[in-house]
Amino acid sequence: MDKHTLLFQNLKWIKDYWAREATDSLKPTSDLIWSEYADSYKLLQQKLITREDQEAFQRIQNEIIKGVVHSFLVMIDGGDQLADDMRIDLIDVETKQSLKEHGALYEGFYAYLFDVEGINNRFDHRRKNDN
């Protein structure tokens, strides 16, 4: 497996894990020791009760985390304000090769997600309900 796929696979795993962890924390029996906002979770536990509520919450968490990962990758790619003051890179320690050499990481990440998750954007929900 190439280095980009390994990176994107791991980023997707992190995204999925935290979206699932946040959603699982809506269960009243959840151990919230990991969270600095246990009171907020307890409030949401009372509001987001149905499976549909919790699935909607998980989709939102997934979208937010995907956006944060995208922003980090844009920053690493040199596509934000940081590039005016400093350039950063992701280097494979073994080969000393930049992971940016084969294109923008943020584009590669979204292409990877498209390949493994299919269409997953703001229009997806509307299309399903229009049929």
C-alpha cells in the first residue's frame, strides 16, 4: 500500500472513530471521563434520544471532523495564511520524501474518501429524499 493511502486510511479511521465516540457518548450509560464537556453530553442525551437523532448527530460530527482534517491538509499543502510566514511538510522519515510531491494532500484525501465512502456531501441527503 502506498504512503498516501496509508495516511488517508489512518485519517479516515480517526475521523470515523471520533464521530462514533461522540455519538456513543449520547447513551445514558456512557463513561464520559474522556470529555471536558460531560455536562453538555448529558444535556444532549436528553435531547437526542431516537436512533434517527443520533444518526443525524453522527453525520454532523463526521462532516465537522472531515472539515478539520481538510483544513489541516490545506495548511500542510501551503494553501492557507500560514504559507505567508512558514511552509510545512509531511516527510516519510525512512525515505526522506515529501508526501506532497505527488499532488495536494487535501485533494487526495477527498478522492480517497470518495472511493471508500462514495458520495458524501451536503447534496447527498437531498437526492435520497427526492426520489
